[in-house]
Amino acid sequence: MTSVRHDEVIAPVADAGPAPVAAGLEALVRRAGAIKGVPPVEKWHPPYCGDLDIRIKADGTWFYLGTPIGREPLVRLFASVLRKDEDGRTYLVTPVEKIGISVDDAPFVAVELHCEGEGEMARMTLRTNVGDVVEAGEAHPFRFVVDPANGGLKPYVHVRGRLEARLTRAVMYDLVSHGSEADVDGVTWFGVWSAGWFFPICAAAELERLA
């Protein structure tokens, strides 16, 4: 199974050193915009340059200084240089700087699901709100978490690096409609198949909570 995202060679960045965060959004836009292709952010190790008041809400909306960023090309540009590190924080990363931002939940939202085949032969492809397209499977697994606030399920799919997309309610319902039961270590689970992998959602005996 393959994903549509691959590392590409980047063009040289003209600026020689990290810009202070005080330079604001404009400097970051210039630096990120100078990168060509899909940025290999996991390979970059620039210095930490502080935080910017950028927040990604749980619904995938990006805010700067409390105001929604309404320009989709700008959001996609920032999303392309997004990275989550081992410290659990999420950063905007260029070859010369690492800038912290805040994320309420997952940074991306899975807004569309396409399923080909049925049962063990199924292949599920998802599209995010920022244009990533991934096929669920070994490299892009689903993850299901019980929300402690209400006991409901929070579904995610791995996108790249440590970044995930949370499935919208509509996409989750679509996903469940393709579900089936399978034996996992002697327990019957309800879940979904994609690219030869079974992803348990819940024990079959607890299926009513998905209704």
C-alpha cells in the first residue's frame, strides 16, 4: 500500500538564519513559500524560535491572533510545514526555524472517505481538509479513542509524521457502514478492513454505542 505523499527535493531558501518570532506571520509565510515540493520536515533540525499565536481548533479551523485564517492557500502552506515532535507539541518548521503553535485536537480533519471492495478486500482512501490523501493500512492506521467527557468514540487516521486527522461525524458514519466483525485474540470485534489490515473499533458486544 502506498500513500500519495512523498519527499521531494526542496529549493534553496535565500534567508540564512532564523527570523525572530516578533517578525510575525509575514516572515513565516515568506520562508515557507520559498520551499518547493513536499517539505521533508522530519529531516530538518532548526532552532526553536518561540511561539506564534496560531491555533488549530478541533474542527480544523486555523486562527491567527484569535481571527480565522480565511485564505485556504495560506492554511495549506502552513499545513505542509507542520510537524509534531516527541515533546507532544506541534510546530511550523522550515529549514531555519521551528515555531510553536497550539492544537486543540488533531491538526487535520478527514472530510471524505472512498471505499473500494468489501470485507478483507476493502481499500479505504481518505481526504483531509488541507488536501492530504491517504489510503488506510499499515502506513496509515486508524485509531479509535474513547472520549472521557462523554464516552463516545473519537476516530483518527494517521496522515504523516506524528500528525493525524480526526474523522468528521459524517465520515465516521460512512466508515461504520463498511464495518464487519472479526476475531482478534479470541474476542469478536467490530471494525473495518483496509489494504489487508483489520482495525478494531469496539468489541462486537458494545456495538450499540455506535448507534
